[in-house]
Amino acid sequence: MRLAEHIYRTTSSIRGPLLFLERVFSARSGEVVRINFPDGSVTDGEVLKIDGRTVLIQAYGETRGLDLDATVAFTDAVKQAPLSADLIGRVFNGSFLPIDGLPMFIPERWGPVTGFPINPVARARPEEFIETGCSAIDGLNTLVKGQKLPIFSCAGLPSRELAAGILRNARLAAGGEFVVVFVALGLTHHDYSYYMAVLEEMKSGFVAFVNRAHEPVVERLLAPRFGLAAAEYLAFEMGMDVLVVVTDMTNYCDALREVSTAREELPGRRGYPGYLYSDLASIYERAGRITGLSGSVTMLPVVTMPEDDITHPIPDLTGYITEGQLVLSRELHQKGVFPPVDVLPSLSRLMQRGIGAGHTREDHRRVANLLYKHYAKGRELRRLEAIVGREGMLESDRQLLDFADTFEREFVHQGEARREIGQTLDTGIALLQRFDLETA
């Protein structure tokens, strides 16, 4: 509920999307404001910084045509998200405005974009298998309900196509109400067209929040929070299982750095703000399950590692907060393998809770262990082959070399096809039997 608005006409300067107001008596960090243009148009903004009676405001939209006589109305309210079951099947921008050509739905209620922290005592253990249709994930790095499992990619690798495949193919193997919340940040026109075509193909079973590269950076910070507010509503009030796919968290962190610079805050590692860890945690930790409630929020954020550096602050801090990682390999991509998931550095720390009898299949753990063991040996033997040559190796070593190559070509590589978990495990067993490794 909004209180009385306070209106000011004390703008001292305008720098791009930033407005500086003087002699402001009452303001709150994060407060929503309405900026009125001389021509009568209106755009929203947000209070970024308060320094005495001087306030820094970030406008959400274009500020061209704005002058120092503009009026700014302080609403005494922080940003809230409109929530309803009618979210499903809709596409919104980073300000929660529809961009799919349909009218805005009537909200059943409004909720804070920051959500409500899950009481640690009330958290239920993540379990139950979510099938992505990708063998390298489902078979060896299984995703479970309530988990947060990032995808670490590099520039030029097909993380976009992998994310699109998960959007199309993810489902609950055991059945049930399942929704994907897709959040896209800083999209180029080409990527925007690609994802919109994917969403149009899906038609339903999703909610999308799309922020484009030319749109305000503050919207890039709001979009994942809007997406998670929608996910929490669908999960914990509507009883659905929700998978949140966010691409790309690197664009989010760059936007956070840009806003931090506008606030004139002291930079930390690589120029990112010192609170980058806690800010990322405020997003990632919204995934989970709550004891006594049937819904769940599971998260798959995509992180493009700058300079292919896994020790860069963004993937480094992400790894501290999340429960494992899926790592895409440039070497596999160059071999034509899709999706190029490198299963050796990849890890799902909660995999054990979502596999086996009653979840996937009784032999899942044994098959995964054998595939991982023999593939790891074959990868290690490639170094020896580079030194002594294939002819100088034992027959058993040459067999493992062939197994590693075939594993990448037939198990990891699957193109655009979707594999159910049974097909994934059967493919792995057939591969082990072909090389007489199924009982090793």
C-alpha cells in the first residue's frame, strides 16, 4: 500500500540515466520514484544513494528530453512484484512489463522483489530428480529439487543452446506440476530473437523475464529478483516445482559493478563491489524446499567466465554459494561434441539424494561410477599417448583411450535430441559392455 507521495523539483544535474536531487528531506535506499518529463511522459526510477540531503536516482528508461525542471515523485515504497497464476506462459521485461503483446494480468497480490528468507530450520533437504534430457547432467551430475547448480561456460561456447535445450526438455521424471522461470540478462538482438523463438515454440509451462543489452542496468539487477519472486509464489503458494534458469550472471555482476561505480563505492576484486558475495547469495539462496510445503525452487544459473578463468570473482564466489558446477569444455566443443559438458571437473554435490531406487533407477550409482572411473583413466592416458605414441602403450591402455573417445562421441554428445534417464543409463551400460568394462 502506497503512502502519500513527496514531489520534488530540485534536480541539480542529469548524467545519462542518473539524476541528482538536492534538498530531499525523506528518502529510502531502493525507494521507487516516478520521473515526470516536460512532455507529460513518465518513467520509473530507483534511489541508488543518499548523501545527506542529496539523492542519486537511476532512471529505468530513456532520459532524453529530460531537463532540470522535471518533477520527481517519491512513492515511499520499494519495488514490488505483481503475483498471480496468470504469470505462466507470459514474457516480461526487466521491469515486469509484458512484451508478448498481451495485456497485463490482474495481480492476486503484490510481493517484495527481495522475497522472504527461508528459515534454515524450515529448509527441507533437496532431493527428487529433475530430468533435463541431457545425459552428461542426468547421468553423472544429477540435478535435484531445491538445488542450485551453476553452468560455467566460456566465451564462444554454446551455453545459449544448452540453456534452450533445458528450457524445452526439463521435466519431473515422477510427474507433477512443473514450471520453468527463464531470466535472460543483457541480451543482444541476435540472442533475444533466438530465445523468443524458443519461448514461442514452448507456448506454455514457462515464465520469462527478458532484459536486453540496450535497456537500463538497474533492470538487469531487478529481472532475476522478479523472476525469483514469481518462482517463490508459484512454488510455495501454488505448490508447483519451479526450475529457474538465469543467463547470464556475468552480465548481472557487470551491471552491479556499474551501479556501484555510480554510487562511488570503493571497488573490490576486479572492480566489483566488496559485497558481491552477499549480493549473489541473496539470489542463489532463494532456491530450496520448505518443510511441509509441496513446491520447490531449483536454480540453474549460467556464468560465462571472463578470460576462461574459473578463479575470476564471479565463478569463484558462485562456487562457494552453490552445490556443485557444470563446466563446459572448449576442447569438446572443438571436437563437435554437444553439449560440451566436461564431466570430470563437473560435480553435483546433491546427486546422491536424487538417484537410485524410487528416484531414477537402482543401478544409477554403479553405472555412473564405472563411466566416470574409466573415462578419467582414458583422459589421463592421453598424456602418455602424446609422449610414447599409441604403439608404445599396452593393449588395455589403448582400450581405455578408445573408450574415452567413444564416451565423448556417443554418451556426452547427443545433439538436439532429448534422452530420458532410462535411455541415458542404457547408453552408458551398452558402452561399458562394448569395451568389457561393465563389471570392472
